[in-house]
Amino acid sequence: MKILIIEDDPAMRGALFQMINNIGKHDISLISDGHNAVSLLADPAHNFDLVFIDLRMPRLTGDKVIEIIQDISQVHFVALTAHLSDFPKLPKHIRVIEKPFDYETIEEAIREREQTLQSQSKALPNHPPSMLKSPSSANRQPPAP
């Protein structure tokens, strides 16, 4: 599974990377800020199956990244925050994991996504999980700068 971690704190980014790496064999990418995340996720070829995103980041917050990307791409986000009350307008379908988090909570989020992808791939056996995107989002282009 292709997983992206968007986290500005290097220690937290490294700890999450280690947890995910210990959970299973995943292709993990790391980004430290929201602007680079938008650039990467706006590309329809990104093919990330799961994105862990810190909500509180400088310059462009995680909730804004989610808002921007959800309009142009089908991305499965798991939000990470120590201050959930600061983000009352977060879409209800976004799973939120509060910091500090533990191994079991991260593993549960990954296993849940793996099960969803397996179910989708059984429904469409000729498509690898990372290629399963909604038809409407697959044809949309990012807004012009």
C-alpha cells in the first residue's frame, strides 16, 4: 500500500514512519508541509492509498490541504492532531487520531484501509487498489494557479 505522511515535526514524522514500517511492507513517502502536499496530491498520478496528515502545520494547515484536495482528487485522509477542538469544520468522513497516538491506533487505521481496498479490488478484479478512484475525481483537473 502506498502511504503518505504529511507532518511538519521531524520527530513525529520519524516516529510515525517507524510505526507504519513495523506494521507491514508499505511504500511510505514523507512530506513536511502543506504546500508540497497539495502539489503532490493534486497530480492525478500520485496513487496514494492512505494519507496521514497533521492538522496543525505552519503556512498551510492540514485541514486546508484536505479542503483543497477533496475538491480535485479522491484521497483517503487520516488526520492527526493534539488539538481537535481547533478544527470544528473538518469533514465528518475524515478519521481523526488524537496525539499522542499509539501503535495500535495507527495499525487499526491501516488495516481498515487495506480491507476497504481489498473489497474494492474484489468488486473490480482488473484494477489494482491504488487505481481505484471515483470516475468523477479521476477526470477532474486541479484549478489553474
